[in-house]
Amino acid sequence: YCHANKVIHRDIKPENLLLGFNGELKMADFGWSVHAPSSRRRTICGTVDYMPPEMIGCCVYDEKVDIWTLGVLTYEFLVGKPPFESTTLRETHRRICAIDIKFPDFVCEPARDLITKVNAWRSDPERYCHRFV
């Protein structure tokens, strides 16, 4: 619905997901959202653990940043923590830019496949980040 109406949320995370009375999923906190008819943005915003490589690299991005977050959330719901969480901000940025996902053994192959394919449209993750990040 949001993307069909040219809205990019840019801060999808567990705290911003709500369940409705009938069990329907609802998104909250549209503070970082933007109505983007051109769908091309550069602003760095949101929560670091859920940011995509192109946002960290200050590159132009579109609504796919919200799709990226679905892969991150799927991992977190299965494993209990975001896939790129690290002890330092620099290491978190490095892991995001490298799309360095380490799956625990208990994550089944279909789940790994889904998480990986959500980010499959990125053919060259290194182009999103400067070497000093």
C-alpha cells in the first residue's frame, strides 16, 4: 500500500510493527517516511541495524530500502537479533555493506533462501560503501 502510493517508510523495525485487533500487521512511526513520487532519495535515516548498504554509502535509493528491511526482520525473528549486529558501529556498517550474513545451523534452508533472495537484486554490494566505512 505504501509503495503503491509512493511512500517510503525508511524505518521498519520490530518496534514499529503492530498487530491489529484481528491479527493484521500494521506499521507505525512514519517519522522518517517520505512521499517520494520520483522514488529517489539520499537521506541517511532510520535505525542502523536495519539500514541497507546504499543508505550507509550515501547513494541514491528507492522503496527497495523497505524490502531490504524485510530480510533483516525475517532473520531477526528467527535468530533473535539483527543479522549485522556488531560491537561497533563501524563493524555493523562493514557487515551491512558486505552483506555479511552468518546463519546459525538451526535456520532452515527455505528461510535462508528467502532472506538471501530478498537482497538478490544487489549484484555488487561493494559499490554501496566507501572503503573507509
